[in-house]
Amino acid sequence: MARQLGISASYLNLIEHGQRPLPANLADRLERDFGFDPASVRDDLRAGGVPGLMERLADPRFAGLGIGAEEVTEWLAAAPQTALAFARLFDSTLGAPPSPLAQVEAEIARRRGHFEAIDRAAEALAMELGAPGDDFLARMVARIEAAQGLAVTLVEPAELGAERRRTDPAARQLLISAALDPASRQFQLAEALVTHDLRESIAEAANQADLADREAWRLLRRHLISYAAAALIMPHGRLLRAATAAGFDLATLQRRFAVSFEQLAQRLTTLTRERQPGLPFAMLRLDRAGQISKRFAGASRCPLATATATCPRWQWHAAFAAPGGRADQWVEVAEGAGSSRWWTVAQRVGGASEHVVVLILGERWASRLPAAGASAASHGEAPIGPGCALCLRGDCPQRAVPATGRQLRFDERVSWALPYQAEPAAV
């Protein structure tokens, strides 16, 4: 094993006995070549993994320290209990427990987006229903009618109001809005099916989570039902084989599984099964104001998935006006004293409200994909940061506010081209 990892046997022995930290690059190789799950050595960590700790370290009290995701990954691997102690101490200073949504995001991040028991159960149910095709919806309808005794009925939007789906126990009907597009209609049927057929797996996953209140538990259940529906429509093994054969061409996969871009993007972030992982995608959903309504880091360790603000140099918003609603871009993200490169695919999505969904993949994996290579050749890359307040780039002409915790320089004899001048970052 040491030879395959390119390290000495003595160094591997020190790592195994906790006398040396597990570096992020070595964790990557262990995960890829030996099916090792870095989360497995974190005991009962409730700090939310790398995303949860990065969110805490974004606090202004830590500004200017330049702590990046790689350092946090090594910290978790080397001393998970001290990371948990830091998280608990930090949270106690806030004077209130995290919000229900923050608790659920931390639980999803802790599991790297993957709920193994639900995934396996959904895959088994998908095998019972058969391969996807034109009659997949009919097979789901037949299953719901047989198992739940409900007649599936399409109704006009006026009958449901703001609802997309409703179960009417008295009339023994499952009402689905006729206004939904085919992908949304399929997803609503899948949610109704898994809520009944996979109820034990969903309840077990929700009850295992360390949540502070009932509202967080209900929010997590809602996420798990959607997770199970996606896993039913796009079973792990079937999706991974199709994605590999198609070179992860997103349009091909959308057609293959009859899903929307958003459904596919979110599902790709969950393919972190041990010994059968997909590519470590991250995903964000943003509105025109740059507010993030969905964030899934998966196994990506992507700083963009944990940032609280976006960078004006990151052109995800161009998708709102782009032909076809898509904008690809390579970005170089400032992380502490270093940087990392990521391929981003921004796609405008419609519905009741308009958003842009961004799928993100690190350079190591994206460089193998034809679409990412074509994007790099056409547009190059943009230097960006995790929002102006946390970005340490000193040469950015679009900086809106000074970097938090950095001491500003003033010289009334000089007029600088940049909005703010700061003293060098603390080392």
C-alpha cells in the first residue's frame, strides 16, 4: 500500500497510529484507489465536516488568517475531536443553537450528501420497477395504486392552488398538477412512491441525525424524501455507468433519465458511495440577487460551496441572459495563501421562480471531461474569491469592501487605481 501511495512504510505506520496527520492529497488517493472514506475516521463528528468548519471560520474574528479548505481537511483527519470541540465552543458563543436549516445543512455535509441505506433501498426498488423508459411513469403509477390504494389523477392548477401534489385520503386520490413539465411530474410521482415504500429507511436516517428541534427533523425528512425520489429515478449504479459512458455529458444524461438540469446536478453531488464513487461535484442554486437557496458540497471540498457570498468575477449570472441559459467558466479560487481551479457550469432554470443552478468540479477531475477542456480553451480562467469580505486578493479592481480583519493602508500623497490598499496578510 505504501508503494502505491508513494510514501514510506514508516510514514504510513505513523499515520495509521495517529502520530502524523492525514494530508488531503493522500486522503484523495486512499479514497480513489482503496475505497477509503475520510469521514469514517471522524468518529461521531457533528461539526458539519469541512463545509461546516469553513462556515465557522468565515466569521470576522478569524479574518486575515488565510485558513483554507485543505488545512481544515487535514485538521479533521488528524484531530477530529478537537475540531468538534472548536465547533461546539464557537456555536456556544452565538448565544443560540444553529437554525433548523443550518442543522440540516450540517448533517448533509457530514454525510457528504450521501445516505447509504436510502440509496440502496431506492436502487432495489428501481430494479423492481425496471429500466427507465416511456412507461416508467406508468409503472410508478401502477405501484402507487396497488400499494397505497390511491388513484393518481392529473388536475388543473386551479384545483391545487400553490400545491404541486396532494394526497386526498378521503377520496383515495393522489392529485398531481397538470401544469408540471414531464420531469417535475415524474419527480412528484417518485416522491409519493418513496414516502410510502421507503418510509422505514427515511425514518431511520432522520432519527439518526443529531438535531436540536422538531423543525430541523421535519426539514431533514423533506430533504430525504426528495433524495430518495432522485435515487429512484437515477439509481446510483445505473447513473454512474451512464455518466461514465457519456463522458458526463449533462444533456445526454438529462435525456437518458428524463430529468431536469437541477435534478441531475443535485443527484450528481450525492454519488459518494464507498468503493463506487462518482466525480466529486458540488452544486449551488442562486437567484438574481446572488442569494444561495441550495448548496451541496458532496465530497468536493469546494470553497465556493461554503462561501456566504459570490464574487463579481464569477460569471454564473451570465446564464440568465445567455442563449440556451448556459454559461461555462473555469475559475481560480483564492484559498488562504494558495488557490484551486474549478470548472463551473451555470444553467438558468425556470419554474415558479427563476434561478441559476451551478454545477462545480475540481480541476483534477474536470480536466478529463471533453466539455470542460473545450471551455478552458475558449475562455481561459477567471481569478475569483469567496466574496470580497473574505477574499485576500490584493489586486482586484472590483473589490466592494475591504477584506475583513486586514489593516488598510493610507497615503494621501498617492491615488491608487484599486479601491482599497491593505497591509500584507498575517502569516
